[in-house]
Amino acid sequence: MEIRRKGNRRYDEIREIKITKNFLKYAKGSCLIEIGETKVICAVNYEDKVPQWLKDTGNGWITAEYSLIPSSTIERIPRSSISSGRTHEIQRMIGRSLRGVVDLKRIGERTFWVDCDVIQADGGTRIAGVIGGFVALVECLNKLKISGLIKVPVLKDYIGAISVGLVHGNILLDLDYSEDSLASIDLNVVMTGGGEYIEIQGTAEGYPFTKKQLEELLNLAEKGIKKVIEIEKEILKDEIMFLLGN
Amino acid sequence: MEIRRKGNRRYDEIREIKITKNFLKYAKGSCLIEIGETKVICAVNYEDKVPQWLKDTGNGWITAEYSLIPSSTIERIPRSSISSGRTHEIQRMIGRSLRGVVDLKRIGERTFWVDCDVIQADGGTRIAGVIGGFVALVECLNKLKISGLIKVPVLKDYIGAISVGLVHGNILLDLDYSEDSLASIDLNVVMTGGGEYIEIQGTAEGYPFTKKQLEELLNLAEKGIKKVIEIEKEILKDEIMFLLGN
Amino acid sequence: MEIRRKGNRRYDEIREIKITKNFLKYAKGSCLIEIGETKVICAVNYEDKVPQWLKDTGNGWITAEYSLIPSSTIERIPRSSISSGRTHEIQRMIGRSLRGVVDLKRIGERTFWVDCDVIQADGGTRIAGVIGGFVALVECLNKLKISGLIKVPVLKDYIGAISVGLVHGNILLDLDYSEDSLASIDLNVVMTGGGEYIEIQGTAEGYPFTKKQLEELLNLAEKGIKKVIEIEKEILKDEIMFLLGN
Amino acid sequence: MEIRRKGNRRYDEIREIKITKNFLKYAKGSCLIEIGETKVICAVNYEDKVPQWLKDTGNGWITAEYSLIPSSTIERIPRSSISSGRTHEIQRMIGRSLRGVVDLKRIGERTFWVDCDVIQADGGTRIAGVIGGFVALVECLNKLKISGLIKVPVLKDYIGAISVGLVHGNILLDLDYSEDSLASIDLNVVMTGGGEYIEIQGTAEGYPFTKKQLEELLNLAEKGIKKVIEIEKEILKDEIMFLLGN
Amino acid sequence: MEIRRKGNRRYDEIREIKITKNFLKYAKGSCLIEIGETKVICAVNYEDKVPQWLKDTGNGWITAEYSLIPSSTIERIPRSSISSGRTHEIQRMIGRSLRGVVDLKRIGERTFWVDCDVIQADGGTRIAGVIGGFVALVECLNKLKISGLIKVPVLKDYIGAISVGLVHGNILLDLDYSEDSLASIDLNVVMTGGGEYIEIQGTAEGYPFTKKQLEELLNLAEKGIKKVIEIEKEILKDEIMFLLGN
Amino acid sequence: MEIRRKGNRRYDEIREIKITKNFLKYAKGSCLIEIGETKVICAVNYEDKVPQWLKDTGNGWITAEYSLIPSSTIERIPRSSISSGRTHEIQRMIGRSLRGVVDLKRIGERTFWVDCDVIQADGGTRIAGVIGGFVALVECLNKLKISGLIKVPVLKDYIGAISVGLVHGNILLDLDYSEDSLASIDLNVVMTGGGEYIEIQGTAEGYPFTKKQLEELLNLAEKGIKKVIEIEKEILKDEIMFLLGN
């Protein structure tokens, strides 16, 4: 069965990504990221201390928090249910991913808080969190560089993320909510600009997947991530050069 | 001492109010309200049941919830501190205000949830919650009317709100955050389109205020609320007529 | 429709107020305040430290907590429901009011805890909290003065509070629970001995109120507060003189 | 070393017990019990349902809750610390004790809530909870009898309670707080009017006790409990006869 | 009515006790204790600090925590219900008991955490907690002695515990779950090796007990505890000598 | 740098797996699974109702809970910290995996609770949860089959799981805690008996990994999982045949 995607998207096409940098007045770095109808506010702030177990090591830390506003989803979520297991899983994934491209030894004994607040959830919110979180983090690190608080390159690479899935036997890139609901596999992939993996999270819902399908899905994800990173390069070109050591 | 306001606002001038209706994809009614740099997403959803103490009375209920995203304020608020006493006080005030202009006997045995999620807090967020909450509620009620679920007018009047305060002896309309920090009095007023009071909340921080000052502040508030209601009238003209019984 | 009040109270008459000073053995200041059948234990304790944001400013802080025992109300309140939004709203109001007549710069880097525990709730508990909290605070401050820990006057004025309301079109002073249940407006007013406002909280339940009604209600409240302050003067005459700088 | 007790109490003398029946306006049964300077408000309410595991058995249930107001103790207890392990231990003990003298099969499918709120804690609060809880429960059951909801005797016996302890080698009856702090053994005993045990809770703090000491302590407790039950008999003589089947 | 016990146990016979010392890899002291089908993992760890109120006194502290895994009981317990009043009561009892035989002045400013995690609950879990907690504590203290951190004897005596009860009028030693469910009295006794009491907790469920019954139960408990201590002596003979000062 | 593994394990060798079936007295299915020094108790219970969103669909549900006892880890975990983001992530992974091989339409409107309680954590606890959870689930389902409550095959396949990682550039199968601490990649893989994927979770800690490394790791995981499934086949041979439809 062939899949007809909204807006006539091809199976290997990502939704339009729109990033509004410098979205918030107070955060040290921030953006609004829109992937199709998914909208997430990403904001980065830092404080000059680190968790107990990092004290006096000279290393910094990056941690992410993820939340939804109650009216972001099809059925309103009561505030008491927002912080669920799913929330914890997602915010841990975003934090790990961002730490994967930052040289924690070089950012000073600081903790960076990456807040991902979902305004509208139409699939791919964790992906939006990684990408938007990266953009906001770069903005924040760049400010630290400008004010002389960071004096050496601290980024190892770009980071990109995308979801792929299998719907009625078809592989699809960048699933929206309606596709995600039907998917028998949901695979989230995070890669560096250099094409290496940072995180792979794949789950079969009901139907296990073969090695061949995994291979196809990984290839499709790579294609999508390349596109994502092109967008990041365009949008961050003024802030990121020094941070990458270029 | 005279007060120089940002953007050369006069003492009796409100900030620009921008309301984006139909802001969210899933909520039954929603808007983004911007009052100067304050930004609040207001969303209304309902369910076909009422709190225990209203069961089988035929009456409906309206309740509001208010929250901030962590990066909405000058200093990031940890998520664990967001739900504070202040939060409870504000959401109770928004809920009471909206109930004040709705005929609860006519909206059916339904609970309406009004979610006010603050994206950026630059003073007047509770005011934004009342105005934006009203706009989103009208949008939602209008949909119920269109689908035939509401057959009679259910609104008693428009509702407007504004803050006034005393800064270095000057009365000021619609305080932003920097003014609010300096204010010795902070008075929030909610009125109907007909010029009657729904809610008055005034607090002296350190310096009590005289009857004369109260009178001046109330007059100034009335002036601001009239302006607010004009804006609402313009923006809601297509949806609100039937609901008001006009 | 005329209102027949319990005990043949006139519309502008407050209930009998009975204050038992020095009610508790351990608290630094305490009283039992009875307003009609409303009974609240108010207790003040202090510690020699202040909240983080006041550290090293030389200023002190006053904070109030309000709670009910489960059997204080018509329907028993489960302990898990006692700390509600209403509770937060009330304790914030009591704290703000008391801070309004104390010179925080002169009380030393101390935090004063004002505990208002409601034993019986027959309307006006927050009013009782302000009045009883003031009496207990004066008792505590006086002990500090006697032991030489406070050497200058620290009080700016007396503080009084009362509720007024509109029941079936009649303005009423000091509503008891049965009147409060019927009131279309409930207005709580806090004033200084000098006749200036510290706090005004007015809410229309269902029927908005006019400017004229507001004026009448404020006048009635002022009358009640004068009476309250007379009672305080009588009861505190031995302890308060030095603290007020008289 | 001989112990000099406050008010020249003999080692085998209980403090004065003062019980104000019908202390609260709303509770179905209530009293203020004062044992020396210990003051506890006991209140009983009921609802016409039982815990899940008793449904449709025809049996009723009695459960107790115990709490302190923050200013009841020498050092103010923060509200967040009030519900501790100690609290749970005490309220379970009070509930079990009261169930021990009530015929749960005869009180109908009702849950009785016994609230013990400590106003002032000077030793023996759990003892006060048992005695005051019993008085309030009798008052409540008597009202049920009067209104015809209870038609048969439901009480098996009186219940009395007291603490005994060992201070510097001396056995003491009914310890106040200062004695309790010094006690190497603290034994709480609950007995029926007929002289049988309902509950024994004895703990050595640092120094274990011998069989002989246990025997002496139990005898002393019995003496105290007899006195307690005399007081109850006097105070309950009008309400309790029918309930006991006399 | 005579009681037929599982495995033909006599009324005065304890179940088989099996203790696997050094059960866990990481804890400083640990054992698995099996009393019949009851299985509890006891583990002791310590840290070099004490609760606030013991700071700079030179004294140490011992505290116990008790929990069940959800599948340890007949009906699975939801995780959210595990930490109940009963849990608090039990862990306080275990902590007090162990403190009763340790010289807190001699263990240094350390807090010892005794974790009792119930794997299978077939009656007597608190008893198992005391015995197993003692074995694990001795193991831990012995390691401290070996590494020179404890240089003097710190134990005052052995500690033993057992439950006794009255089932259909028969006194029984060491009740299993099925017997406990039927018992009209449940008495837990903790004694030292020297035959003195540390803790007595007796509760009548529905039927009060006489002095004579109490005496019989206490004698039976003593018999059981002697047996328990023999088992401890055998199992701890290599580690405990120095700690006891022998 | 070559890795010297404990017990001279080869890089592609799993630790010894020991499964004690029927480990608990009360659970409907249970086992103790030991993978090297990692020990997890897995227990399955069910109830005859499903979550709200599955009601009246005829489908059943499987959900997992994962917890550690405080003394299971190198540093004791305070009970208040046990339920963390990591816990949620793991229990969601176990639940999803087990649902992947069960035909939820055929198990009736029942919820199966799979409790994984970690007694000792030496790496691979989530893997142990999947394997042990599967064994306990089969035991439980087999009992349902025996009692006639399940009449058709409900299992789609075996399920196996293993972790692989990269330590100092070497790929390693089945990491223990000390290896896991050094690993730059940690990949958990869940597969069916038929060699298809159910779940892949791979995370780079600091160093991203190449496609080639991913391929090698996936092959190594497959090898390990085959071994795991052989062990399951041996252990479950009597119970699983009917459930698989063989």
C-alpha cells in the first residue's frame, strides 16, 4: 500500500524546517523551531556551577529538559500528567546528544540548561529538541565567546537528527503525528556533521523489523540528517565558525 | 520625579496589544497575546463533565491554569519552582474573572479549561491571561454554537483587564516588568464592557496608598480597560455577536 | 430584600472579636483570635537567617503560612486537600499585609514565620489571620525589644482588616460563612491605623459591581477597620508604644 | 537520684486532665483535651462508605489522623516535616486502639475519621489522642443513636491510655516533655475499662529494661489508666450508657 | 480449638532461620535472612556525617529503612502504595532496636543506613529486619574494626527479636502470614542477649488480652529469642568477639 | 589497547546466565536472573482490567516497572533518588520489548505487570529485565493456559536482548559495570528468535561511532542474542510450546 503524505511529500522528503533565532528576550540563547506543524521553543541558560560529581574537575555539563504545554496535543494533557516516563526518556536523549558534540572540558565549570518547551506537537518533537537545542546552544556559546568567557573552540561538530519509520511497509522520512500513529517502526537517529552516529533509538511497535529494513532506514535517516545540517550551516554561519575551530 | 517610559509611552498609555487568533492546531479555541514584550499562549478546551459539586445541576464550569516556561523570566525558573503560591493566586483570578461574564447555566454540563502558558514575562501576564483567555474562550464557544451544541447566548458582556501602579509617586497605566519592580502599588482591575467591576486586586509594597490615589488609579485603569475592550471588539466582531445575544 | 443577620447584627456591625494573647507556650508570640465563631491560632517564630535573595542586605523578612484543621469546616477537608490554591492566595495576602507596616530594614537579618492555623472557619479567616498575626507579631517584636535584640522602633503603624460584601443587594460588614455563601461580591480590605490602604481584594461572583457600590463598600470597610484598630490599641497598649516610636 | 516533678507531682500521679466536650461547631463529635500543658483537639466525622476491602461486608471502619500545628513544639516544625514516620506510627496506634473497643459489625458501613490535631505538645500527645478521640467518638456515636441511625449498643468497653517511663532509675507515671526527654524507657499502654490490654508499646532508649521493671511499669500504668477511666466515666455519663448496652 | 501449624510446628517452635552472610557485592555489610518463607535482604552502608542535631557531638547514628518489592505479597502492592504508615512504623522500630545495643558514642560521627528490602513476605518481616539488620551491621562494624577505623568495642550485647500471638485462644511463637491473619493479638518483642527488653509492641485486634495472657506471651517470646540469639552466636562467632569487648 | 576481561572472557563471550524459575511464592510468574554478578528478580502479575484507552477493545496490555534496591549499586542510592529519568527510560524499554512478541489481541482484557527489581547491579540490568521478564511472563501465561483462561497461542516468538559496546576501540559483548563505565558507546539490542529487531538503543558517550562500527556491534549483538535465546529455549521448553503455537 502506498502512502499519500500531506502536502504531497515524497517518502524521502523532510518537512519544511523554520528556525527563528534569538526568539526569547531573556534566555542566553534561544530559538523557535518549526518542523512542519511541530513547534518547539528551545532556550539555553547557564550557571557557574556543576553537579556534585563534577566539582573541581574543570569540566562543564549540559542537561536538557523537555515539556509540553497542555494544549499542544490532540487531547489536552493535564498538567499533572505532563512529566511522564516518555518525558524523561526524551530529555535524557536530547541532553546526551548535545553533550556528544561539545568538548565538556573546554566550557568551564558551568552547567548549561537546555529547555525544550513544545508548543505544538505534530510528530518529531524530540528531533526538534535536538536541532533547536543545538541552535540555541550555539547562540549561547557564541555570546560567551564574545564576552571573552570562552576563548577556545568548544564544539566538535554539527549535530543533526531525524526520525524515520515504516508505515504499511513503506519507509518514510520525518514522520508527522498521523504517520507516527500508524508506524510499525519508529527510529530516531542523531548524527554528527561528519556522518558519525551519536544516538540510535529504534522501536518496533508490534512488528519486528529485519536487518535489511534497518539498513534502509538508516540510509534514509542519513539523507535527512544531511539536509538538516545544511539548514543549520546556513542559519549558524555567523556564530559557529570560531566555536568549531574553523 | 518624572518617569521616562520605554518607547516614550505616556503615563496613561497601554503597550501595543497584538492578538493572533486560532494560534494552535488542536485546541478548541486559542490565541497568542502579546502585550508589549509579554507573550502568553491562551488555549481553551472542554470536556463533557463537571466537578463533583456541580453534577446534575445543569450548570457548567470554567477553570484556568497558568504557568510559565522556565526561560520566560529574567532568571530561569527551575521547573520544580514554577507551580508556586503566585501561580495559584493568578490562575484563580483568571478563572473567577472569566466566570464573571459567562452564564454558567447556559453552557451545559461542561468544564472549560483555560490554559495560559507564558512564553515571555515582561509584566502584566495575568492581565494577558484574562484578555487572551477571553478571546480563546469566545473562539471555543463560537465553535460550539456553529456545531449546534450551544443554542442560546451565553456571554453577559465583554471583559477587560489592566494593571495600574504608582512609581516614584506617578500613577502609571499597564506596567512592564521594569516598572513593576519599582512600583510601590500594584493594582490589577478587571471590568466588564458595561463598566462594572469583576475583580480588584491592589497591594501596597512597603508604602500604603491613600483614598485619593486609589481613586486616581481606578480611573486610570478604567481608561485602559476601555481601550482593551475596543481591541477585543475589533478582533472578535465576527464570532461574538450571537454569543452576546446581539 | 432585607437581610436578617444572626444575633441581630446591624449591616454595619462587626462580630465580637476576642483575642487571647500569649496563647501558646512555645511560640515567641501568639494569640487565639475569635471573630464570632471563627477561631484562628496565630503564632510567630523567627530564625536568624533570611531567604537567599535578601542575604547580606541587612533586611529582614516576614512570611505567613495559613492552614485549616480538617474538622474546622462544614464538610471535613481531607488533609491532602488542605494546601490548595485558596490556601496559597490567603497566606500570601497575610504576609504582604504584615510586611506593609513593618520596617524590614530595622528588624535585622531575621525571618519571621507567622503561622495562622484555623480551628474553626465561620467566615473571615484571612481577616482573622491579619489581625491575629499582627497581635502575635507585636508580642514577638516586643520580646526582642525587651531582650535588647531590637533597639529602634520597627513598626510603621497599626494594621486592620475586614471583609465587606453585597448580599441580595445589601451591603454588609464582616460576613460570616452563611452570608459569604450568598454574597455576590466579597471584598477584603486591609488598612493602616492612619487610614491608608495596604491591600484591596474584591471579587464579583456572578454579578459585577458598580463604582457606586465599590465606594459604599470601601466606606463600610473603613468603618469596620477603625473598630478593629480600636480593639488592637486596647489590647496592645503595653507592648506596642516603643515599637511604633511613640 | 530522686526526681522532682513540676507542680510537686508524685511519681504515681497523673497531670490534671481537662476535657471540653463539643468543642467544635461542625464536627459530629469533638473535644479539646488538655493533659497538663498538652492540648489536643479531637474531632470525629463519618461518611457512609468504607474502604474497598470492607465493601459489602456490612462492617464499618475507624481510622485516625494525627498532626501538629507548626508552633505546637519547642522548635517550630516546618509544615513540610510534620507528616513524618512518627506521625504515621502515632495515628496508626490511635486508630487501632479505638477499633479495639468498638463493635465494627454494628456501626454500619461507615468510616469514622478521628482527627487529632495537637495545639501544644508537652508530652503524652498520643495518649491524649486516644482519650480525646474516645470522648469525641462517643459524642458522635451518641448523635447517631439519637437520630436513630444506630439502634444497638456498639461499644464494648471504655478505653484508657497512659505513658509510663524510667527516668534516672525512677518509674514515673504520665511523663511530660521534659521528663520524656530524659527517659531511658518510654512505655505507652492502652487498656479497657475491664482491665485488659489493647496496646503496649515500650521502647528502651539506650538502656534495656528488665522483666521486673516492665512489671512495675505495667502496674503503674494500670493505676494511671484507672484514674483516666474514672474521668471519662464522669464526663461521658450521659451519652455512653446506651452505647455500652447498660 | 487446637491449631495445626504448617510443617507440624509446635506452638513454641520457631521456623527455620537461614542467614546467608555477605550476600551483596557492594554493601559494607549484608545478608539474606530467611525465616521460613519470609525472605529479607539486609544491607548496611555508612557515611561520614551525621544528622544536623548530632553534629559535633562525636556521636554516631543508626537509621533503618524498610521496603517491600511489589511482588513480595499475596496481592501485588503498587509501588506508589509501598511507603505507607506501616512501613514507617516498622523501619522506626528496626532503627530503635539496633541503636539499643550499639554504643553510639563509640562508632564515630557516622550514619549507618540499614536497608531491609523484603523479597517475600510470609509473616515476621520486621523480626527478620532486626535479626538480619544486626547480622549485616556486625559485618560492617567488623570491617571498620579490621581497617582500624573502629578501635574499641562498640556493641553492648546481642539483640534478638520474635513475634508471638494468640490464635483461637492458643499462644503461638513466630507467626507466619496465615497465622498472623487469624491472630487476635500480635506481640513483637526485642530483647538483648542478657535477657532485657529493648522493645515491646503488642496490639489486640478486636479482642483485648489479659495480664495472664501477656505474661504467657512474654515468656514464650523470651524462649524464641533465646533460640534466635543462639543462631546469631553461631553465625557471628568470628566477627563479633572484639566488637562486644570479649 | 587490548581489554583484559574479568574471568578471561573473550570479547564475544557473554557472562554466565543463571535463571531460577518460580522464584517467588506469590507472583503468577517469576524468576531470579543472574547475569554474572548482576541479579534481578522478575515477577509477573495480572489483573482483569486494562488502561482506560484500551477498554472494550478486547485487547490486553503489558507494562513493566523497574527499580533498584538502595544497596544494589556501588554507592548506595537514597530511596528518594531511585525513581529517576533513567528508571523510566529502562522500564519503558522493557515493556515495549515484551509487547513486541506477544499478541495483545489474544491475551484478553488483562494488564500484565512485569516487575524487575534489581538486587545487584553489575551492568546489563535492563537486558536482564527483558530476559527475566520474558521467562516470568511465559510462566504466568502458561498458568493461564493450564487453567483454561488462555486457549490459543499468544506468543509470536522468543525474545532476546544483550548489550554491546566499544571500550578503548575494542568491541565487547555483554558489558559488566566496570566495562560499561569505560565504554564510549553503549548499544542495547533486543531481537526475536527469528532474528528480527525489536529495539535498538545506542548512545555515544563523547565519541561518535561510524557506520562500520555500528555494523560490527550489531553483528556481535546478534551473536550474543542467539546464545541468550538458546538458554531460554532450554529453560522454557516445557511451558512455551503451546504458547508459541508449536
